[in-house]
Amino acid sequence: MYGLIGKMIATPGQRDALIAILIDGVADMPGCLSYIVATEPSDANAIWITEVWENQASHEASLALPAVQHAIALGKPLIADFGDSVVTEPVAVHGIAGT
């Protein structure tokens, strides 16, 4: 499996709009086992995204999907910055269908 955890900073007041775009753009991504969008209670603009993929190739292929490209185009103006990010190798999962 291939994992990613990353922080995105929305422009002030646009966090909920950016989350809606992120969630809408992830439907039907082959190889995506989990896509979690979470807010950071101590930062009104911060979003954390945790992804688990079957493999790195699945993740890379997802970036070319029309729905993902559309979400990127819509979301880009609402992103002020990116915070920390890390690639992970998930070794155990709970609650993810198909694993």
C-alpha cells in the first residue's frame, strides 16, 4: 500500500468551500482505499488529508482523472499554502473495505 498525509491551508474563510471541492473530486478513484479530509481545531484554515492507495501507481494515475483535474482547477484559488506532508507505507488498516 501507499499512503500520503498532508496539510493544506485554505485562504481565510474558504476552508469549508475547499473541503467540499476536495470531497466532491474523489469519487470513483480506482485504487483509492481511503481518503479522509479532516479539519484542525486549532487553525480555522487548516485541512489535513490522509490517503491510502493500493500502490503509488494508482495514486499517480488518479491525478489524470477528469474529476480530479476539475477539483484541482476549482480548488487552486482557495489554497493559500501547503503545510507538512509525508509519504507513508501503511502496514495495517482497520475499517477500510477490501483490505
